Amino acid sequence: MTIKSELIVIGTISHVTSTKKLIVPSNKTPRIGSLLVNSKNKPIGRINDIFGSTKRPYVSIKTSNKFKKAKPGDVVYLSPQNKKRRKKHGRNSKKKKTSR
């Protein structure tokens, strides 16, 4: 399975705000804090906020300092790393016992 086939499209960057956040209209509602990448699986940033209607939300992305080349028209993907992260902390994860 290739990296490209593992990526889930979130949407296309519509514009960049004055505070350097990327705005993406999306047909999916990913979790806040999820890592987003470009088509080459290079990190763009993390989801900072989700706003708008529930049927067609907008995603605000706080960009990574290392990656500032994203521009309107670029497609943004959900990183496969988010799946791994979710499994670790999911319902079936073992809870640590605390002593009282």
C-alpha cells in the first residue's frame, strides 16, 4: 500500500489568514489537534479550530514553522499517524491502576 492511498483528503486550502492560519472547507470533521500533511506526506500543521456548519465545516490549520510553502489551491490530507495515535488512546487501551 502506498502512502498516497493511506492519505484521507480533508479539502483544498481556500485562503491564508493575517495570522498565517490556513482555512480549508471540508466535507469531513477531523479532530482538533490532528496532523495534516501535503500530497508528499510532509507535515503542514495541526488543526487549530473547526467552525461553520456541521454539514460543511471549515478547518483552521496552525502551520508548522518548518513548512510554510502551503498556498491556496493546495490539497490537504489527514496524516496516517493520526490513526496510530487514536488506537493507542482508544476505548480498548489499558488503563493504569492508581493506588489510593
